[in-house]
Amino acid sequence: MSILRNEIKNNLTQLKDEIDQIFAGGRDTVLSEVTVGQVYGGMRGLTALVCNTSFVDPYSGLHIGEYTVEELADRFPEEIFFLLCTGKLPGPDFLSEFRNELNERSGVPQYTWDMLRVLPKDTHPMSMLSLGILSMEQESIFKKNYLKGIAKADYWKYTLEDALNVIAKLPELAAGIYRIRFCDGKLIARDPELDWAANLALMLGLPGSGKEFANLMRLYLVLHCDHEGGNVSAFTSRVVNSALSDLYYAISAGLNGLAGPLHGLANQECLRFILAIKEKCGDDVDENQVKQFVLDTLDAGKVIPGYGHAVLRVTDPRFKEFMNFGKQYCADDACYQIAEKLFHVVPDILKTYKGGKVANPWPNVDAASGSLLYKFGLNQFDFYTVLFGVSRVLGFCAQNILAQGLGQPIIRPKSVTNKWVAEKLMEN
Ligand code: NMX
Ligand code: MLT
């Protein structure tokens, strides 16, 4: 942990210097103007946040530090967490130090399991994940120390403690939710010799899952880790933590946002969509049939899951990485092939749909991942967003650690009424 903590400290020093220079260069410089359309339109395109863990370029996608998705796809999620927090990839000693750290902090409390086991049988796994994290809130190191009195400059250190405690328990918690909700409820013990993703793969206990599935989990947990600061879940988590609600509250809140079908739940919707095509048209469905299915879906007033994005204006590089994995391991799989066919037909349809209103007709991260999980026997779609959540917690943690380290204030933008806007228009 000392390697990580020292490097976060160095990163914070550098970020603070950069901010000092920015402020010296013009604290009052206008970065972005806001239109009436943006105020009523989900603040799309409004530049009003700083997030130093990652950046999404509309045309080249996610960048973490200096790296693109393509450059990070072979890494371990643990290394990505280090990168999110420090701006650089770790040296050779980090992984073993971090594994020891997580081993020491692992172990979901019995009261969390007891609580999860008494929930109604049809509770959504995302509710279970969010509740599972929230149930451990009273363990927060930040909260305990805040009550005793700590210096603002040290908030990030206690936030880091909470982050490590949650990250250590996450694979166990997620896999346990799967076993309780969809299997016989018997939990599988973690293996202290394995990495974070391989442990998750092990504890899910899918019959016949081997190295390839562990590799898919590793890729999955890398690709979903962070997507700058304005996406629903990360922003929610940051807003909650900005009130100094500890990370357990902030993570649970962020996960609640991720559970929406326009955000993280789209991955389960994508597989449902693919299976509906398969059921209607069979395994050998041709592109014309896929096209018709898409048009019928749009005519019914529904969105095409896995397509479109608030920021991206190209095919999501994360989608490309999943498709590359699929080409290698699932090329003959009917669901993977339907995902490919959708990629061939959907963008052209969305380009002209609603008079070209869809800002981005290209696939996002969710369009392919479900078909790969399904191929490996993970056929409970309700569980897919939990995997997204396990990975995205890395981003929530890193964003909040850095924000605390930079002493960022409570987030509280100004809202106005229709009357106020109308009067403003009259003035112009
Ligand atoms: N299928 C049909 N219509 C769409 C789609 C789509 N995939 N994407 C956008 N539109 C519509 C959108 O509903 C809106 O229509 P209206 O004005 O009638 O309400 C219009 O196009 C303009 O929306 P955009 O500005 O293109 O998109 P916005 O930034 O508001 O929303 C998404 C972005 C991602 C919410 C939207 O593209 C969508 O609903 N996609 C499908 C769901 C999805 O894949 N979500 C996952 C996103 C990634 N993630 O994991 O979080
Ligand atoms: C994400 O990964 O959070 C999604 O692509 C949504 C977003 O960035 O708005």
C-alpha cells in the first residue's frame, strides 16, 4: 500500500501545482457558456466539471493518464486502479504488494450475508450490491476518524482506506450475490494467490469456466473502470462524497445510478435484445432480418440498447476490444454473430432515424459484452450490471480520493425556474 499511497501523494502535489498555475493564469476565464437548450437538455456538452482520473475524447474514446483503451486492454484491473489514482502505471513490485493488501482486507461481514439472504427472492442483483455496500457503512474509517476530528488535508488518506476495504471485498460480495440469487446459496472461498479478476471468476463458480473466462473477467473489469466525471454513476458518487458522506454512501449511490437502463443496465438489455432476435429469426438470422427487427423496435418507440452516447461520436473503443475478444473465443457463437450483424446495420439506421436526431449512431461499451458472458455460461442477465459495477467502483474510488486530496468543495450548482428563464429571455 505504501507504493500506492506515496504515488497518490506525488500525483496530488502535481495536480495542486497545475491548479495553482491555472488559477494564476486566469481564475475568471470563461470555459463554457450555457444555452437554454443545455439547461433543459441534461446539461449535454456543458463543460463544468474537472476529473483527473480519465478523459473521454468524442473521437478517440477513453484515455486514462496517457493511455488509450487499446493500450490498457491487456492489463490487470489492479494496475488500472493505480493508474486512475496516480496518473501512471505501476512498477513491478506493486501487484504483489496490492494483492497482500487486499488479502488482509478481504472478508465480507457475516451481517451483510445475513441481510442479503433475507431479501425477497426477486430482488435485483444491483439492489443487492448497493445494499451490500451500504450495509458495511458503519465500518467506514473516514467516518470514524472524521468524528474524532481530522485535518482536511488528510481526508483523502481515510477515503483511500475505505476504498481499499471495499475493493478487497467486492469480488467476494458480487460472487456471493450471484450464488445467493441464482445458485444454491453456497459461497465459494477466495484464493489468496489469485488476482482480483481471477478470484471473481473462481467465486462465481460457473461450471467449466477456466482460464478464458478469467481472462474475460479481467478484460471486463478493465474496460468498465472509469469514464471521466460526468456519467450518471460517477457524478452521483462524487456529488454524494462531496458532502463528506463517506465512500460507502457514495459508492452505493453511484451504483443506484448505474442500475438504470440508459446507463449500466443497457448491457443486460442488449443481450435480451440479441436473444429476442435469435428467438424470432433463429440462429442463422441474416442482416435483412436483423434490420427489420431494429426498425420494428424503433417503430415501437423503444431505444436500441448499446447504441448512442452522450459524449462519444465514434464506435466505442471498449466495444472494439470486446469484439476482438469475441472474434478470438466466440466467433462461432450465435449471439456474438448477431452482435456483429447489429453493428453492420444499426449505425446506418440510426443516422437517419428521427431526422438524424440521434447524436451518435455507433455502439457503446454495452453492445457486445453480454453475448460474451452468455457464451461462457453466465446466462443470468440481471447479473451483468453487477460486473459493470464491480469495475466502476474503481473509478468512483479514484475520483473521490483525488477530489478529497485536492480539497474540492461541496458540489452545489444553481437551479432556476421556468419563470426565471423566461424573464432572462425577455431581457435579451
Ligand atoms: N436508439 C433509439 N433512439 C436513440 C438512441 C438509440 N440507441 N440513442 C439516442 N436516441 C434518441 C434519444 O432517445 C433522443 O430522442 P428524443 O429526443 O426523442 O428523446 C435523441 O435520439 C437524441 O438523443 P442523443 O442526444 O443522441 O442521446 P443522449 O445523449 O440524450 O443519450 C444515451 C445517450 C446513451 C442515453 C442514448 O443514446 C440511449 O438511450 N442509448 C441506448 C441505451 C444505451 O445503450 N445506454 C448505455 C450507455 C453506455 N453506458 O453503459 O452507460
Ligand atoms: C460509461 O461508461 O459511463 C458510459 O459510457 C456512459 C457515459 O460515459 O456517459
